Amino acid sequence: MQILSFLLKKLTYLVILLFVVALITFLLVSLSPIDPIRAYIGADMLQVSPEQKEQIEIYWGLKESKPEQFISWITSLLKADFGTSLIYRAPVSEVIADKFFASLLLMGIAWILSLVGGIVLGSIAGMRQNGLLDRIIQLYSYVLVSTPGFWFGLLLLMIFAVGLGIFPIGLASPIGMLEGNVSFLDRLYHVILPALTLSILGTANIALHTREKLIEILKSPFILQAKAQGLKGFSLYKRHAFRHTILPAISLHFASFGELFGGAILAEQVFSYPGLGQAVVDAGLGGDVPLLLGIVIISAGFVFVGNFLADVLYKIIDPRFRKGLMKL
Amino acid sequence: MLWKGTIGMTQGLIIKNLSLYHKYEKMTLVNNVSLSIAPSEIVAVVGASGSGKSLLAHSILHLLPEEIEQNCEMLWNGETVNQHNIPQLRGKKIALIPQTIDALDPFLKVGKYLLTLMKGKNKQHRLHKIWSSLGLDIDWLAYFPFELSGGMARRVLIASALVQNPNLILADEPTPGVDADTLSGVLAPFNQMKQEGKSVLFITHDFFAALKVADRIAVMDNGEIIEVSPVSFFAGDGEKLKHTYTKALWQALPQNCFVNNWR
Ligand SMILES: Nc1ncnc2c1ncn2[C@@H]1O[C@H](COP(=O)(O)OP(=O)(O)OP(=O)(O)O)[C@@H](O)[C@H]1O
Ligand SMILES: [Mg+2]
């Protein structure tokens, strides 16, 4: 019962969130100077007579009042109809699904690498508080946390792709290869450098957070008691500190899906990686309103899922929550 | 002078001139405390709140925070104890029953927690024996600490020291709120230790419990041990007791109040 009401609460929250996001993006787009017909027709606009233009406006519902437009948009959204992308000339849902896969690969790898790296570094630093290793890791983290992502990406690109030639300079697959012939290894090879950029930067944040949390945990009475029982070093960490430390780290990491997404947009620009991030930039520059709206809605949902997982995870790992959730 | 009784003693724990100094507050917390605990002996430490009892227990295990400077000479079975060899003694030879129940790891079921503290064969069997001797229900082994009542948690802490099978237990306030009837049950494991030639440092507010279980009673006041007397000295009007503070403690016991009023 409690699980059900928990899920129901989250679902309500999601619906409200998506509605608000949809409303705000709609308002912003209607205030923007983009003329959808001009954006759709492009250079051929000169050959369209004002009468024809008016016909299209009526057909597209542009003559209706803004609230009416909003309602009809929302209604088709509810039917999972996101409209047609103007620049890709394909249904928005298809474009997003296609781009999302590429981005998901990039973000997934970056997410896992930065989590594992961050926890390892943060734990070492915390266990060696104020030691040499701790100082090195802290310095490393503080420098990276304040490093701009695009700059770091360019740096890696220059060293590993241009200079050493180990990795490809950009794109998600070899140039000139047909979509069907691209193997998973090809994709992996192309995703490594952008993923590395994202994860090295993400690591720093997690490392600092983990370190701080671990130092706090090490002051707990149950750690003092574990020491009284003769535990120390790695076995002390493994038995009594590990779970307490990674829980907030993982939770934070889930909750920062938004930053991950933002980072991916930048990384995809730098590495010309054709993912959702690049699609959003193209949509913005090309006045592709349906695609832009679609991506905004999808990414809001994506960030929500991250926060949701962060919440659920706490409840699964921590027995106090777990029992509280299961009981009754 | 307190030292006299321990000359020639090689087994057990000897603490000589323990002083604890707070580096930042520039304050002496414990001053010149000497105490010994022989095998088969239960020594109680009584004293008001803040008199330094927990500090004493933690300093034996060298577990004080770094802002507290510890100076003392400590011998365990005739060998000097210091920062370097204390890790080998912790738990295995000298175990601590902590004062607060938040010393239990909230993420671990108590049964699992206790098993990981044990060494050797037949763990499950030994654990069950200790567990039921403390009047705990087998089902509770599957509980997380937050599911235990205060009294249950307290007995789990006692069990956590017993399962390690140490030679000395530092019991920091193991019996708070235990009524006179159940007291004997909770004290039984300590008497059992004594019979096996092991020792207990029994820290308590409960003067009554101290008299019941201990061989000697050390009275702590304001960071100093002002008196160590065998329980036999606690009799009659307390005329054998040295310190007025100790006499006052003794005379304040309910059964003695009656005697005093009657006179
Ligand atoms: N880490 C610390 N920093 C500063 N002062 C401390 C610290 N630990 C203990 N003290 C002080 O030392 C004194 C003795 O503390 P201790 O915990 O040993 O008291 P206690 O006799 O165990 O009291 P109680 O019976 O209430 O447990 C107290 O005045 C306390 O404020
Ligand atoms: Mg205390």
C-alpha cells in the first residue's frame, strides 16, 4: 500500500512537472520571433504568396488564440504525437529515439565511469584524511570541478585525436559507412573520448562529495565501536563505511542527470557527436519548434527519472527506509 | 598509594598515572588516575556524570580523539601497551561495551553483525548460547538496530563484547534503567567471566549494581579516582571508607537512609 501511494505521489508529481515544463516552453516559443512557416519553407519563402501563407496558417492552426494552440498541442502530446521535425523531415518521436540512443551510450558510459572513479578516489582521500594522497586527490578534484567542459574536451581532442591519433576526431561512426554496417565496437571507439571528457569531470564532483561524506561517517559512534573491536583500514571501510558512503554518492549522481545532460550537449558539440545534445542545438538554430519542444519534454522526463531513482535507491539500500516502505 | 596493591601483579591490566589533557580547551580532563584489574576480578568505577568514566574506558583502548592528549603508562600482562600494539588487543583481548546504543551499525542486522565479530568454529552455536543467556529472543537476531528497544539494544551491545571472548571487558554503563529484579540476569555474564579467570571494568552510575557485582569499587570525581576500596568496606556506617564523598554515596543508598534516620 505504501509503495502504491509512493508511486502515485511520484506520478502526480511527474504529470505536474511535465505540464509546467510544457507550458513554460510553449510560452517562450510563442514569445520568440521564430516564424514557423518561414522556418518550414526556408529559402523558397519568396515563391509563396501571402494567400498561400495564410492558407498554411489556417491549416496549422496559427490563427487560433494562444490558449487554443496550447491545448491542441497538449492534446496531441497526450496521444504521443510530437509532430514532425522541420529540419529532419521525420516524426519528432523517431528523431528523438534515434538521437537518444547515441546520447544514452555516451551518458551511460560517462555516468558509470564517473561514479566508480569518484567513489574510489573519494574513499581513498577520506580514509587518508589530510595525508599526501588526500591532498593530491583534493587538488585534482578542485581543479577539475572548476574546469569548463568544452575546454577540457578540446584539450583531450587535441592530445588524443589530433596529436596522438589514438581516437577519432569526431562523429559517432566512421565517415562514409552505412548505418547498418556500423558495429558496436565502432560506436564504442567513437564514444570513448567524449565519454572520457564527461566522466573525468564528473569524477571530481563525486570524489569530493564521497570524501566529505566518508569523513562524516568516520566520526560516527559505530565506527568508533568498530575500531574498539580491532577493525581498521580497508576492512573497517568495507564492513562499516562503504554502504553509508556510496549511498549519498549514488543518490547525488542520479539526481544530477540534469548536469549530465547539459554536459553531454557541450561534449557532443565539441566532438560533433550526433546525439540529442546536437539535435537540440540544431533545432534551436534552425527554428525547428516541434523538435525543440519534444526534446525539452523528453529531457524533463529524463531528469525526473534520475531524481526518482535517487529516491527509490535510498529506500532500497537503507533498511530503515526499506522496512518503512514495506510495512503496512 | 593506590598503586601499592598492584605491586608484583603481572597478569591483567595496570594503569599508572593516566592524565588526559584537552589541547584546544587547555584543560585537564583526567588527572593522575591509577588503577589495576587482576584476572578474576571485577572492578567497578562509580562517579557522577562527567567525572571522566567513559574517558577512562576509551583511553585504555587508545581511542580518544586527537584533540585529547593522553599520558600514562599502561601494562597488559606485564607488557607495555601503546599506540602501536593496542590494535592487536582491541576486541580480541580487551573489548568495550559502549555507553550509547548508536554504536550499532544501522545497516547491519544484529545477528550478522555479531557473527562477523566471532572467530573460530561453531559460531552459530556459540552465538545462540550467549544470545539466550542474555534473555534475548532468537527471532531478534534478524532485527536491524532501529527495530530493537532500548533494553534489547543494550543487551546486544553486551553480547557484542561477549562473542569476542576477550580477557577483559570494559563495560561502560551496561545496566541503565534495569530494575532490581532483572539486574541479576544482566550481571550473570560478568560473574561468569570472573569464574573463567577473566576480568571486568564495570562503569556505572548504579551504585547498587556496583556493590552487587564488584570486588573493588573505584570512586571517580572530577577526573580523579579519589578512592579504591574493596566491597567489604561498604558496610555499616561506612567507617572504613576513606573519603567523605564515598561515605556520602554509601549513606545515600535507600537501605542505609533508614539506618541513619533510625539512629
Ligand atoms: N572529546 C571531548 N572534548 C572535550 N571534552 C570532553 C570530550 N570528551 C569528554 N569530555 C569532557 O570530559 C568530562 C568527562 O567525560 P566522560 O564522558 O568521561 O564522563 P562520564 O563520567 O562518562 O559521564 P557519564 O556518566 O555521563 O557518562 C566531561 O566533562 C566531558 O565534557
Ligand atoms: Mg560516560
